[in-house]
Amino acid sequence: MARKFSLAYLTIPGVNPMDQIKIAKEAGYDFVSLRTIPMHLPGEPEFLPQKDPELFDAIKKALKEYDMPLMDIELARIRKDLDINEYKPAFEAAAKLGATDVLGSVWTRDRAWYTDTAGKVADMAKEFGLKFNIEFLPWAGVRNLQEDITLVDDLGRDNVFVMVDTLHAGRAGVTGSELARTPRKYFNFIHLCDGPAPAGAECNDTVLDNIKDDLMLYTAREARFYPGEGNVKIADMVKAMPEIPLSIELPNLKEIKERGVAGHAKQCLDVAKKYFAANGIY
């Protein structure tokens, strides 16, 4: 079975959903992943079909026209200054558009609070038939694979999964062998990209609590690498997990400037497929 790929919003940030769907189709992706829950970042446009009926209709039309399934929406963050009730209309709209998944992350170290809140978000997602995938990031609230697994276990819900981003996993010191030891039931889809992957002392809590302006965050948002061009052991990670969809999340402003958004999106997929073939992944 051939691997399935989705085009994540952050790969070509700022592009409206209809254009993202068209680009995904023309580049050869199998799915598209949209950002319909805003992060309120400076200068970032917001595309909210749950609040804009015309936009909802336009997205629905584009998905049908290009025969492009919507895999997931993002980003349902678990953070104390955010109201999770705002996610419900986004989940409902996503389900109506055919989405199967929601991506989320945790942004507090208060384990009791984030476990309770994540459970509420998971239940909200299930109400609309959606799976809730929780991503770990080395500078966030849930910072590594084991913390993510613990959260999924504590939640005890059948629609909650660990989401492995290969860049963040590499930085958190996750190895292919660690992933291979992890029961396959935890995994549902993967974020794929490459980059520099410091681990160990460079990723301790003291450093990570002050990471906002660090190179680590800059790379994650603006300068990720094409698969095989960094030092993340992507092949080992992917081989260790089931044959689940890979959502390419690969923002690189330099490449976008040189290739354009469509060219960059296609290069991401082409390089990924070549990298997989060279490493015996099909």
C-alpha cells in the first residue's frame, strides 16, 4: 500500500483554504489539513468557516471540485487563557466538511488541569465523530513521547492519539527503537519534516522555559528542512510506526520565496517520496 500524504497549513502559511486545496491536488497530495482554529499570530490571516457561511461553502466546493479529502483541522490548544468552548463550532464545521481528525497541543505543565481539559476537548471532538491527536513539543506543556502516552492513557478515550512530529520528536530525543516499542494503537497520523535536532542538555526544562525567541522556535515556524536534508532520523521513526498518513508540515520561508507556495508544496512531496524510496519505505 502506498503511503498517503496530506498538505498541512503551516507548509504554505497564509494561503487561503481554497488555494491550499488546489495546490494540494495539483502537487499530488492525498489529503489536505486546514487551520480553522486561529492562533491569533501577528499578521496571520484567519480562515474560519464556522463563522463565515460563504467561506464554508467555498471550501466545500473546492474539496468537491478537486476531489481532495479534508483530513484534519488545527489547532485545538490546551492553554489556561483559551476558552475550549470556542472549538465546538470549529469541530462541527470540520465534520460537515468531511474531516476525520483534530490536531491539538498542550501549553501548561499543570498536569491535573491539562488532563481534565484535554478530556473535555476529546469528548467535544467525539460528539462530531472526530479523533483528537495530541502533539508533543519540547518547549510546550507535553514535551516528549512518554508524557504524551501518559496523557492518552490517563484520558482513557478511544478517539485520542499521540501525534508525532518528526522534527519535535528528534529534538525531544525520541528514537526509532523507542517508537517501535510503543504499541501501534497510540498512533494515528504523523507530521513529516526534517531539520536540526538538538537533544539532551540543549532540551532541558530550564532552556525550554525560555525558548520563545530561540533558534529552535524560529526553525519550527520558518525554516524546516526537506526530508533527508537535516539530521532527524526520519526513516527510523516512520518505519517504527504503522502505515498511517503523513501530513507534511514544512514551513520554510526561503524556499517559498524562491519556489512560490505551489512549488514549495510540490517539492516537499517529491523530496519526501524520493527519501522514502531511498530508505525502503513504500
